[in-house]
Amino acid sequence: MALDTPHFDVIVVGSGFGGAVASSRLAERGMRVLVLERGPWWGATGSWGDRDRHRALPHGVLGARRTLRGLHIGTRSLTLRSDGIYEVHQFEKLTCLVASGVGGGSLVYTNMIVPPPEGHFDAYPPEITSADMDSYFTEVRECLRPAPDLRPHPKALAFKRAVADTLNGEVQYPDLAIDFDRGNGGAADHPCLMGSRDLSKRSLDHSYLRRAAESGATIQAMCEVETLTPPALTGEWQIRYRDQTTGRSHVVGTDRVVLAAGTLGTLRLLFSARDSQRTLPRLSPTLGRGFTPNGDMASLVVDASEPISSDTGPTITSFHRVDRERSYLTGEFGLPKARAPFRDKRSRTAILFSMGADKVSSEVSWNDGSLHCDVSQQDDPELYSMIATHATRIAAGYRARRVIPNAPFGPKSQRLFSVHPLGGLPMGEDSATSVMNHTGEVHNYSGLYVADGSIVQAAPGVPPSMTIAALAARQSDLITNSRPARQRKATQ
């Protein structure tokens, strides 16, 4: 699809928590914004987007067959469906699962909107403080309007009993970005990892991105960025992208670029631009450092003594948190609805999902046109041992026939599974020690910003969505305050 306007004030690459917030904030300030998203619109919210690039949310066995977008294994990459929602990155001892679509990770996340633990911003430049970020956390809450679900769902009650019996502890109920007033309790009546048909899941496509579109932003789905070219070569930032529906490539110009393609997507674009295409040769040698899997670990509870009904209620409604010498949590994780004849067995099965503020500071590298990372549990054996023990103790409260920590690999494996890959772009004062400054602007390349999980400087040990969104809001304020006078006048 060709664009009517060839030049924009800002092009945002990606539409997850960083890209959605940035596009909304910048468009509301009067800037001409283009959002390029490689995935399609998903679910009913596509009705206000581009209908030709809209896909129904996948449900059931047949729907699951079209969820996988692609696989990246070593130097081999395989695209199965350009409109798939999930993508798997298989590193040596780490498997990452990431999402693709208008709304990014919000399409498939657990809806938890929680701030990082105290002291998280100590890992950032001194300009970024907890006090500075508090107002941005408030802004995210005001947009997504999260609230806890305190209703007695069977799986939540089973988890609460297990925590009380085994740890003599109390559970916490996180704020969830769900509209509980929609329909018959909305997403409260079923896990909504893969969207919600009644729109009760407050994903970004009908919150921040809708606000962006209403403020004049152009959102282009199924458009994957291929190259970034700086003004030194063309007089403006130029982005070439491939329209995956038509197969044609297009070039658009802009004053500023905000990369928000997700941690692995942004790292791939920057590594490719520096080392393969050589359009950004002065990117810092620290590119890729500080990567963390956020202490993610799943544990499987098989054949509990009583039905758990894991397919009722939101995906996660409660968790137990440890905040002592190390910070981590374990929550009950809902399973999709099961079909007969497996429903009875599935009703006695549960997943416990854990996260922790790991001390991993691994490095992602680039070789043969592919990302590489050798992170494993051995990068922080203390934390992963604590998490496995914590989940196993809670699982004992279910009186299950079998418990498998570190699923699907098992307790003896050093492999990791993460849905929250973070970091890889250190912040600092110069390109010798960091990739970008505290505003998220890349050293040596004025006008190039990053606003996704790759700028998170330490594992928060909780879902990072709120942290990424708040950092993007802060960045947007700094971008608009530094706009040239000719642009400010145009919006006054």
C-alpha cells in the first residue's frame, strides 16, 4: 500500500508498549506520525484499522495452526506465515517467544500492569529516577485503567490454598488491564492470552494506538522494515520497508525514527544496519550488552488431587512474591479452554509462572546475519534455584501426581524459556561505554531513538510492560520539548 505522504515528523517502528505510547504521545502533540508494524491487526479492533490487513483471533485447534509466524534457530530463519502472531527464537540455551501484530506484546500478555521493584532505576543514568518516573506510571494507569480481580475463581482459590499450606503466605492481586464490565464479566471468565472477542482485554490496539490514530497518526500493518539510512547519506532519515501483502518495497523519509520493534527485533535491525548493511557504522561496540531473560521460568503441575479449573478467570489473577535478599514471584497461570475428552485431565493441570530480578548481564552478538546469545541458568544459578524451589513448594500444595519445574525442559536442564527478553542497549554518556543516552537517543545518530524492552537496564523481575510504557512516555516528552521552532509553531 503506497502512502499519500512521503515524509513524516516521526516514524515509529513497532507497536508494542514502547511504540504505541510513543506514537500516541507524539501524535497528540501535533507531530505527523507513521507507525510501521510487521504483523496484522488482530481481533475485532481491526474493524477500525485496515480491514484488508485484519485477522480473526485464532481459537481452537485449527486456529492454533496459523499462530506461528516464524522460527529462528542459529543461523537459520524460517517464516511460516507473515501474518502469524508468535515467533520463536531458539538460542543455544535460551528459547524466546515473542509476538507480532498491531499492539505487539499486549495482544498476548497476561494483562498485569505493575511497576518495577524499588531500586530498579538505580541501574539507569542519574537523570532517570523513581520520583521522575512516578508521574509516567500514573499516566499509564489512567490510560489502561487496570484493576485487580478479587472474585473467587477456582484456580485462584486453589493457588491461594497452596500458598497458605506450603509457605504460610498471603497472595497478592495485581492490577489487570481488563474491562470487567464488558459482557458477562468480560475476560474475567476466560484466560485472554490471545485477545478477547468481547474487547475486554485492554490491549494497545484499542487504547494507545486508537488514540494515536484519532490524533492523525498513520498505522501501517503488515509492513516490515528492511533498512535504516541516516541523514548524512540522504539529507533525512529514510526507511525502506516491505509491504508483506503486496510484496512491494517502499521508502519513506522522516526527521526522527523511534525503534520499538521489541528487544530482539530492534537488536536485529541495529546489528544489521551496523555490521551487514553498514548504513550505521558508528553504532557503539557495546551493542548487545546487558541482555537479560527477566528470570522467567514455568513449572507444570500435573494431575492435582482436586479440579483446578485453570481455564477460568484471567490468565493470572494472583501471585506470591518474595522480596528479601533476592526478588522474585510465582503466579498461577491459566490454561486455554479444553475440549472433551481431555477436559477432566486438563482441569487438574496448572502452570505456575515465575519471574525474578536476575543478575544476568549477557551479550547478544551478530554472526552470519543472525542474533546469537549463550545465556543460561548458570549466569545466575542462585536466583534460578530459588525460583525453582519456590514454585515447587507452592506446587506441593496442589497434592499433584507430578510437578515439573523449568518446564518444558525439566529441573536438570540449564536451558531457559523467556517471554520477556530485555536489554541489549546500555545507556550512558558516550558511545565507548553505551549505545544511547538517558533519552533513548542513539549516540552518533541524532534523531534515532529506541523505546522498547531493549532499553530496560536491569531485570525488573515483574512483567516489564508498565516500565517500557512509562519510559516511552518520558522519552516522548523529551522529544517534543526539543522540536525545532518551525514544528512547534505549526501545532500552536
